[in-house]
Amino acid sequence: MKKWSVLMLVLCLMAGWFCGAGAAEGEDIAGAQAEEAVVRLPDGVLMTFYEGTVFAGDSMVAMFRNYVKAKQKDDPGYFSGIDFRAANSYKFRFAAYKTIPSGEMKYAHITDGGQKVTLYAVVKKKQPARVFILAGLNDALTTDYKNENGIERALRYVRGATELIREASPETGIYFVSQMPVTKNFAQGSHNYRYVQDRNDQINEAILAESRELGITLVDVAAALKNEEGILPSGLSSDGKCHLNDEGNAVFAQVLLDLAQAEYEAGTWTPAAGNAGDGE
């Protein structure tokens, strides 16, 4: 709602100015304003958008974390503000737990101080500026149960996680990263790649459809990774199935930079004064 309010205010102000100014002069100034509006912030500045950010999720997050750490060897400031919390096979339902049920301690959960904890606990402790969640592949492929299919169940967990994050830290921005695409070689049980990809697309559409009502943002990394067939090209995958290699993670990073730029252009984020001129 804040983003839309800012954009509407800008449009109203622009409309009022044109009514009182000469057309030619107005066009010149409007052109200058438009040119100024699309100025790209340096990557180093855009990365400061992620200061105080918790990034939770599955093996995709773990591999992106490893990619970031490798880049930090040459550039210590590379996405340095992200607190990664990754666990292989992390699921949407785990993000929707306030406490971990005793019977599920054996599963992959994020940790804090070496102890398995819920995302709720991490958010309550850290009070982060933003939380990014990348999970759900296993949830989306879960077989139908009690008249609820895997997509409906995953969406219910998204709502639950959103509610808990708001309870733990009301000012924290909530971002869900889209389900990632898979290659032609991906298979899970009896499901081939096309079935899996269709389910991923459907869950992304479901989250997007409710994002405005929930007040969350869907970060569509999947769109940037897909080829003309709507799947992940094997050249961007480390295992030829679904996980990203360095080239794929570079695309992931670019989407995050573009998101920061979009937030800046929408007026919903302004770099700190000390960061305004940093980066290349």
C-alpha cells in the first residue's frame, strides 16, 4: 500500500504541474525528470538495501550464500548485510512454526547458536529490516491431503509465516522468493520436470495473487532464470537438475540488485547518506 501511495502522489503532483506550465517547457522538464528517475544506483549502494536482512530457506539459499562468500574474498562488501539462515530441504511449513514440534526436530531447520530454531525465533531476536524466504519445493509437490492440494497447503503456510513474522517484528518487510525453475533432467518420485515446473509456476502465481492483500513482495527470480521453454537451462545449473551454479547465482544476485533499484525508484527505500556515493 505504501508503494502505491507514493506512486499516486508523484503522478498527482506531476499532473498538477503540467496544468500550470507551458507545454514546451513542461516537456523539457518532464524529460529531464524522467531521465533522472531512471538513473541506476551503483551496485555497492544497491547492496546496502540488504543491510539488516535475514535470508532464510533451503539448499538454494545455502548455495547462494556460498556464492556470496566466495565473492566477498575479493569484495568484502558484497551483500555483506545479509544474515543467511539455510537448511537443506527447508519447507514452507517450517517457516510457519512458532515453535518446532517435538516430533519434527529430526528435520532440517535453520539454526541459531548451533540450536535448531524457528524463523519466528530468529526474527524476534534480530528484528531485521527485511526477511526473505526461499522454500516450498517439497511443499508444492506434496500429494493432496484432506481436500487440500500441495499448492493450497503451501499458500496456507505462506500466510502463517507472514502472520508470525508480523507478530515477532511488525516493522520487518516480508519477501518471498519465487519457486525456482527446474531443468529437463529434474524428476521427483513419479513426477517429471514438466509437472514440477507447472506446480512451481502455479505456486508463484498463487503467492503473487495474494501478495497485495498480505502486504508482502514476491521476488520473481524464476522469470530471470527461465529459457524460452519456461524451464531452467542446464548451463545455469550445478547438478543439471535444479540447483544453480555460479552463472545462475549471478542471475539471482542481479535480480536482488534490480529489486533494490525498484524500491529506490518507487520511493520506498533511500540509501543512507553515508552510502549514497559508494560502490561502482
